[in-house]
Amino acid sequence: MSPSTAPEWSVLAAAAEPALLGESPFWHPQEQRLYWVDIAGRALLRAHPGGDPPERWAMPSEPGCIAPAQRQGAPAGLVVALRDRICHAPQWGGELRELARLPIDPATQRANDGKCDALGRLWVGTIHEPESGPRQPVGALYCIDLRVPGAPSVRRMLGGVATSNGLAWSPDGRRMYFADTPTHAIRVWDCDTQHEPVGEARVLHRFAHQEESRQAGAAYGGRPDGACVDAEGAYWCALYEGGRVLRLAPTGEVLAELVLPLACPTMPCLGGADGRTLFVTSARGGRSPEELARLPLSGQVLSTRVQVPGLPVARCELG
């Protein structure tokens, strides 16, 4: 794959109601379909590639992220991070059972990006949503352990975050990636045997802010949003308002740049029968009518083929 390409993109399953803020995609290998969320649209979605329009399940509040759940190795539905609580959905479209609460003020914060680690714990970052003014670094990244029945553990792992995004681990669990989107930087930590960050973070890759781009006479390239890691340990990152997805080496070099026919990709994931289909969620909420007329696929899930497969989705272990 060349460093910069405009590959052929396909629409996963055209949604009559595109996502306002699509996020948190994962490929379900047993069901052979993709799951994702519409945060602003307060819904979970799922679809088979190239099949019928996505199924949509309305939520009582914004779903920041979702993950498949299991209990003693058996599938157990989904775990959903709603605005300030973690819920279990044993069946699609059925009951939501609250399992834990995030220690946040839901009037000004909500759950955002999240994933499970290889030990079966759900990690959820929060975002600051003030009524007015810029976002402030009052959010955090939490590790939610639901492996002991009736005794959830919610630990604050990182603080000083405005918009949690880009969470991922290397295939061996020895490195954790994370991005606070307004900083325009992706950071990486070394991890201990529990996949938890230790020591100081290093900058994996930094992107130019809008003002820096303007002063340099360059087009704005976007800011880091959601991410995933492939089987070779490369880090795939969506650039919100940059209209592109990057594949970065573990040392931070850009290995590939894939240009999309929309401005706001939000998160990539790898899946499909052989793990070599790249799915990318996107947003259309808050975009101008002129942009949406020019980029009508905004809010849809797009896919293309890549050379390196992804890793199986990590599941949330329930006690």
C-alpha cells in the first residue's frame, strides 16, 4: 500500500438515518456483522456488510462505546457505556441492566471512547461537555472490572483529559495508546503484566492544530479520534475533520494514509471473514449543509480492503 491512497470505499449497509456521531465499531466474528453506536443519536446499530439497512436500538442516553460480553467463555450479549453508567444488554433490543456508575457529573461529562483489554475489563474515557465555552481537561480514563459478581470495580487510571479517544493496546499488551483529541497528539505508555500504563507517556505522533496549519499555509489535516491496532502492531487512527485514516508504525511513522469521501471519520476497526476489511464510522451532526451536499456519505459506515488483518475483538468478562 502506498503512503497515501484514495481506495475504493463501500458503504457497509446504507442507513436511511445516517449517524449523527458514529463511533465504537467492532466486528462480531460469530455473527459476521458489525456493531457500532450513534452517540448523539442515542442508539446502538448493527448490520451485515452489504445486507439490509442497519438495525437501530434506541438508548435512554448517549452510548459512548460498546463491547461484546461473555460469561465463563460463553457469549453474553453486550456491555454499553451510557452517559454515566455501565449497563449489560443480554439480548439485542431487550433489558438494560445497570452494572456500575462512573464517578462523574453527568451534567458536564459523559462516557466516550472505550475498549476491553485482554483480561476482560472495560476501559472507558470521558469527555467534558460544558454548556458553553471550550472543553476543559477534567475528564479521565477509567478501568471497570465486572469479573466479580455484584462487586464492580471502577478505577481512575488517567486524569486531566478533555476528550478521551484513541484507546488501544499492542498485540502483546505491553503498550497502551491514548489520545486527548484537543491536544492533537497520540500518546503511548509502557504497560505492566496487567495491561496497565506505567511511567510517563511518550508522544507517538503529533498533528498540527488548525492555527498552526493556517500559519504554515497548509490545509488542516484533522485531529486524532478513535483507533485500532492490527496484527502487526500498527496503529490505525481516524483524523476528525481531516477526511483520512492513518496507519502508524509503533515508532510513530506514517505507513499509509487512506483518504475518505467524507470529512469526519471517527473510528476504524478491522474485521470481516478474514480480518482484512477496514470499517470506518463517521459523523454528520453539526456539519454544514454545503459540506453534506458535497460529501453525502457523511454519517455512514464505509469499508475497504487492507493487507494486514486485525485482532479479534476483546470481550468484557462478566462474573
